[in-house]
Amino acid sequence: MKTEVPWERIVAHHKEICRRAEEAFFSLPITKQDSKRWTSIKDFAPEHLHGPWTVQDSMLISHPFRRIILQEEMHEMYLGGPCYLRWKKTKNGFSAFWQPILYRAVKVIYDEAGFYGIDPDQGNWNISPLVYQFLDAKNICTEKPLEEVMLDIIEKVQHTASDTDKDLTDNLIDAVERGIPELGEVLKAPFNNNQITKPSNWVLFTPAEASALTRNLVSDYNQLEIVLQKDAEAIGGLRLLMPGVNKMATQEPAPVLPIVPLNKSQQTAVEGILRKKPVTVISGPPGCGKSQVVLSVILNSWAQGDSVLFASNNNQAVDVIRERLKPFEDVFPISVRAGAHSFSNVQDVIQQVINTISYGTEGMSKKVFSHQEEMELLRQKSQLQTYLASKFPQMINQSVNSAINAYGFYQEAQAELDGRIDYLAKELASLGYRMDPELFGTQIVNPYQEWVDEIGLFKTHIEQNKITHRRLTAEVDLLIGKREKLFTSIGGRSEDIEKWDWLTMKTPLEKQRSWHEQIKSLAEETSLEEKLAMYYWQPEFDFWMNDQQAEPHKSLSGSQFQVSVKIPALSSSFLQLFR
């Protein structure tokens, strides 16, 4: 069937889209070293490449990048290096970019001591797709696949790291130069630009704004282009996009063997795949049983004589399925683990198959069962079939799976809660509260709320106190008026009195009583004028307000002085009464 769909041009178009996204992912603009996108790691000299690593706060040059780590805003982060300088044409002319040759996913965690822990996440060191583009542009082909070449370089550098005093990064660059001279040349190229600060060999970076899913797809599109150039009809799975193709055409599968316990949704997924639909998508959170579906599909396909290719961008996922298949293998292997040399068991499996074919079952004796033994085996078989037909095993499996799923959700919720508690602890620490976040409510929030709740009561007390204060102030003012009125009524002048404290003192009161008695005695005397005539009144007497003022004038005649001090003067106008 000839197709009029220009697949080659379509593939080229999509490849160009991915190439641009790929370049944005691994190209770090040197002119923007203080950004959220990436940061140099100043003076970072790793002693090994397997991690984890620790760096000081001051070693991360970009302040915005440090902030996104502290605020936990970025969930995808990479460690890359060694890096080389590349110039690319942009709409503003030529711009400089810093590009790592190796990268791996990491998690960066900040501790209160001022250090960042860089922990390897899933996967190993990967080669930047831009390195492939660089070698392709120069028509450079390595003797072995580039992945194996780089893996050998990393292992060799790692093993010899303790045997040399040279920096591990320098050893790695030297090893790259020996294995791929052209790549080593750009890594060692001098940085001749006085206007730009040279970044460090190792960097931390985050994905560009374009989706990270597009990276590494360019090489796949390259292979697809080569196939289409050889045969335009070799479109493979692209046939599903052709008009008129029945995308729902399926085969009736054999019953799903109960080798692996499955719940209802898992059973439906396995049946859909075994019907050989063109595409089946299975999604779900961690712990929901996707690996269980894959395991069941592989074992059922193997039982039907079909082959299955299980692939993932994560070595750990492949290894999990491989380990779950091992219990089902006896003499003959079920699966072959391919991939990088450190993971592959192809040679072992081939040797195992050769041994099995060569020796077969020679030397193995067949056991002959008696009639009674055969009847017992048939009885056990019937009992097992009845047990399986009762659906009781499936019910148990469903209960177990439900419990596992619930536990998975619990673990996710607990992890999220722990993350929020850690974030709250950091926020409280930044505010000066170094305490358990769970105690913050009882020790800080609750007492504060009680204080806030009592504000209304205290406002009421304050208003009542204001009313009482106004009332007492009015009473004091009234008493002051009465005091001044009484004082004026006896001839006193209130403006001459600076302090009225003497009215409350015991000694002045006693003197007033004595003075009153003396005046009363003089008033009752019939010859008052004769008694007073013997005393000569001096002008100074008019200005003496108390005994202290009269003290310095003891030089006057004793009798005159004694008379003056015996009559405490309140004011000059008051003493005029007794002249």
C-alpha cells in the first residue's frame, strides 16, 4: 500500500522541534550566571563520581538558584560536568553557552549548618545529546558505542582516583582527551573572554522551559529518518496514524493465567494488552500495581510463546521486573537483561541456553507413580481446581492488593506530611523559633490566641478606668477649689504657695495647733495691745514664710527673733492682722 503521507518530512520537522528543546535543556547561557536556571559550583573538586557530595552555601554562585532550593520550588535538578564553551547564533547575534558532557539527576538538600547535600537520584551518568551532535557534525565515530566508551572512562578514572594526587576532574578531562581527542580539545580550550567570568567545570541546572520529555529524542528521530530514507513504507507504528486504519482491531486472547495476583483493574489491563491492541496506556501513582501488570503480561506472553520487549529510561525499573521474574525460572531462562555492559546478562543467558540444549535432560530419571499415588495426585488436582474456581484466592489477592495500595497512599501522605513539617521547621527557624513544629501550636499559637481573646476584656477595663479617672479628677478639682477657698478665707494667698504638701505633714499641723492656741490666748487677753506693744515689728517679718527663712537672721535681738518664729507666718498679708 503506497502512502501519500510525507513521513520523512514530518519526522524531520519533529526532530527539529526536539533538537531546539534539547539544545535549550543542555545549553546554559554564560551571561546569565545569576539565575534560577543554573549555577556554577565554585571550587567544587569531587573525590569520586558515585556520590553523594557536599558543598558549602557560598560555593553556589547564583543566589536565585539557592532560593529555589531553599523554597523547594524545583523537583527536577541535574549535576553536570565537565563543561565546555560553545558559541551559537541567536536573534541578538552570537551568544556563549556552557555545556556539560555528562549529567545525572540529583536531589539537593540544605541543612541548617550551611551545607548543601547533593544526592544522586535514579539512574547513572548520562551523555549529553549535544555531545552526539558535536561528534556527528565532525563525522567522528568511536570504535565502541559512545555510551560504553564513556562508561569505561568513568570507571577507569574512579578506580585510579586514589592512586594519584591530581584532581579527579582533571583526570576525567585527560581520559576523555585520550579516548575522544576532539572532545578533549574543546574541554581544554582556553577561555579567552575578559568580559565574562568563566564558570566552574561542574554545574547544577534545572530543565529549560521546554519539556524535559523531548530530550534524547533527536537520536531516535535520526534512526527513524535513516529507515525511511531506505524504505518509505517502513513506517512501523506510524501506521496507526494513517487514515482508514482500524485502531480497535484486536485478537481474542487466551485466558489470563493466575500466575500473578491481580485486582479487577489490573486484570482488565493485562487482558487489553494480550488482545494485542496497537497501543495500551496504563498510568497510576507509585504503588498502584503497574509492575504487577508488567510481570503478568510477560509471564502470560511467555506461556503463549510470544516475545516481549520491556524497556525503560530507568535501569531500576528494569531491574525490579528482572528480579521478580527470577523465581519463575528453573532450568531455562525466561528473560534476558540487555543494556549497558554493567547490567547486561546476555552472555550468561546464551551460555545457559547452550548448556540446556547440549545436555538436555540426560541423566534425569522419570519417576513412575503407582495407581494409588496417581489417584492421590488427581484428588489434589481436583481439590486445587475447586479451590481456584471458588475465587477465594482472587478475593485474598484483592484484599492484599487493596491493603498494599492503601499502605502506598499512606506512605505518600506521610512523605508529603514530613516534607511539609520540614518546610515549616525551616520557616520557623528563619523567624527565630527553633522548635518542634508540632509544639508551635501549643507553645506559641494558643497562648497568643488567649492573649488576643482577652484584648476585648482589657479594653473594657481601660474604659472603666478612664471613667473612674475622670470622676476622681473632678473630685480632686472640687477639693482643690475648697482648699483654696478656705485658705483665702483666712487671709492666705494661694499664688504664693508652691507646694501644698505641708498641709499633710504632722509637724506643721502641730505647729498650727500651737499657733492657734497662742492666738486664742492672746485674743482672750484684755490687754492685748499692751502685750504686743513691747515687741518692735521689723519689715523683714513681712517676707518670712517659715522658720527656715528666719534662721539666717538670728543677729536680731533675741526677744524679737523669738517672737517672730513663735508665730509661723503663712503670708505677709496674713501677718498684717497681728501688727
